[in-house]
Amino acid sequence: MKYYSSGKILVSGEYVVLDGARALALPTKLGQSLSVNHIQDGSFHHWQSLDHRGDVWFECTFDLSLTHIIHTSDTKRAQTLLLILQYIKVRQEHLFINVIQFITKLDFNPEWGLGSSSTFIHNLAQWSGVDAFDLLQNSFGGSGYDVAVAIANAPIVYQIDAQKSQWEKVAINWHFKDQLWFVYLNQKQNSREGIRQYKAHPANQKQIEQISNISEQLLSCNDLTAFEKLISKHESLISNIIQLKTVKEKLFSDYPGSVKSLGAWGGDFVLATGSDAPAYFKAKAYETVISYQDFIKD
């Protein structure tokens, strides 16, 4: 059996989504697959993860009772995976009657931060029938917006209300998509570290409401100028909350368009506006500049 989940981009609501702000998130055309094969003759369960080039970037084997790791290329990652599989086995023991070979394959560079963990969680949920958010909270944690994007397979507005995740699919009718670009900053940001930093300086209720309002206004934007004003306002608000300079102030002060961080600040992708983006960013050695149409599934 084979399963597939789309990656994600968080356009608005980074950090404050943890405290109830409404956030706009988009699925990417790139994602991750999971193949589950039952082996007739075998003495251990085998897991293999392939990157976007088809190279093995993680591998491990477990005993048939799922009590210990036999061999692995990454002990910490294997321990997390074993706990997840044990959690699934408690709820769906029949799935492990036979020896299993798991193979995952990423469409995107794992350094890009498009959701190697969330797509992994959703694929396991699809296979096992165990709730994806239960798997998430018993492994990586986080707001869950990325898992919601994988489930919806469409643009969503996401919110945590009374500790419960809720989301709605939305239509993205921006007539200026040809002026939107996603630029990789040549370094991966640890989202869990970003969350820890935010928790030291959490948003107040007024700031949460302001971010939620921006998320709603982004949906009804009719022109690029209005869009740029909204994302610039969003950048300023988050900058004040987490006490860090915006990415444009720090790296791209001379860029004529707008630049917005996506997700945890300091790495992964940024969103840039304007037709100058490809030439400008590549001249600064940021080689990965992808158009909205090539990147986003909406």
C-alpha cells in the first residue's frame, strides 16, 4: 500500500498560532510518500527513508515485537520512530502480525522545512487509522497546522480553540500570484527552537487578534499593493513580539518589494513579492527561487 501527503507553507500566524491566532497555510506541490509492504519471510521490521534524490538518509530495523532497535543510522530518530510505532501497535495490533517494510520518499530537500515530519505523521495515520493529531502530540508536538494542511490537501485557515485544532478550507483568488516567489534562505530553521524562543516572549491578546485579522484580510486581497501592506504589517507585529529584526531589515533592506518570513524566523523559506525577485535573490547567492504557480497546490 502507498500513501501520500503534501508539504506546507505557513503564510501568516507563525508563533501566535500556538496561542489561538487564525493562521493561513498552503499545501505545496511537493510532499512525501509512504509505502508499506508485508514480507512473508523475515526476522525484523525494516524502515528506510529516501530523500528527493532517492538516496537513503535514514534507516533502521526493529525486532518483531517492537521492543527494541536492532540497527539504525540515527539512534535519536529511531527511538522517536519506535515510540510512534509502539503507540500505533497498542491501538492497531493486527497491523503488525506480519513483518513490515516501510519506505518513505521525499519530493523535496529535507533541509527546506516543508514538513518532512508532518507528512510522515499523516502518512502513518492514513495507513494505521490512528488519529494524526494523537500521533503528533505523542511524538513531535507543535501547533498541528502542518498536519491539518496534509489532511485537507488544500489551503486552510487554522486555529487552536480550547486546545482543539480546527480548520476550514479556503479559496485563494489572488490575481497577482505571478508576482509571488518563495526563496530558500540556504539554512534550515529548527521550529521547536523557534517555539521555545516565542514562549519566552508570548503575544498578548491584542496582538493575537491583529494577526488573526491579517489572516482574514489576506484572503480577500484584490491587488498586490494591499497584499504587501498586510504582510509588512504582519512582519512588524511578529518582530515586536519575538524581539527580532524582520528578514528584510536583516538581509534584504535594498529589495524593492516586500519580503516575509514563513514559519519559524531565521531559516527555511521567505515569501517575496515583485518581478525582480529571481534576479535579485540569485545575485545574492540564494539559488532556490520558486514561483507561486510551481510551488503551491491551491
